Amino acid sequence: MTRNTLRMAAVSAMAAVTLGSGAALAQAVEANHVRTASTAEVSLSAAQARTFLANPTVKAELSTQDVQSVRAVADGKATKAQTRGAASSAVKALYNLLKRHGGKLYDDAVKAAKAGWGKFRGYMNGLPWYHPVRIAWIAAGGEVQYALWSYINSLF
């Protein structure tokens, strides 16, 4: 063997080891991120709460108590329990709205949710801009969107 052949073999072996360990570390970091995100407390900002209350389609999906929690967050006067309740109410309203529009929309959303967070987010963002589910989806914000995806996955 020549010196260049040995050198190329050593470089190839080092690259394989580096890429292999890098992929394992990336998977570990991603798993930790998902675990942290799923156990973190979901919150609804005041702007998101005001948008939810301004949308009559979404407001119709909220109970009286849910509306009070979301209104308290929108006004900036929410207790910790009301803040958690408002986020939960937002997820519940989005899910109920999705079910209400039912049929193919609901089935496709569940199928996309089973395929992963990226597929689900892409499906929901791909709805027409004027669709009531898409409007509520955009108003919800990232934390509530992820919580909805987690909720749908826990059901199926």
C-alpha cells in the first residue's frame, strides 16, 4: 500500500466515526428537546387570547368558563390557573373546530399528525387562508399548535 492509500483510509475512517457519533448526539438532543417540550407548561399570550376571542367561530367552541379564562389572559389579569386553563381551552377549541369541520379535513389532519409534527404543521398551514380552522390555527401560536398535535397523537 502506498502512503496516499493509507492516508485516505484513515481520513475515511475518521469521517465515518465523526458522522456516526454526530448523528447519535443529534438524535439524543432531539429526543431531549421533544421530551422537554412535551412536559413544559403550555401558555397563551395576551395577543393570542384577544385573537381567539375576536374570532366568532372559535369563541363558539369555548364554554363560559373557558371564555372567562381566555378573557382574563387577554386583559393581563389571569392567575396561573387561568393561564393554564386558557391554553387548555385553546387546544380544546381547536380540536373541536377541527372535528366540527370533520370528514376529509379531520381524517387528513389525523393522518398528518400520525406522520409527525412537521407533516401536521405543514398540513394545517396548507389549508386555505380563509378556512376557519386555519385562522384559529394561526391565532393559536406555536405552543398551542404543538399541544394540539400532542393531543391528537395521544388519542390515536
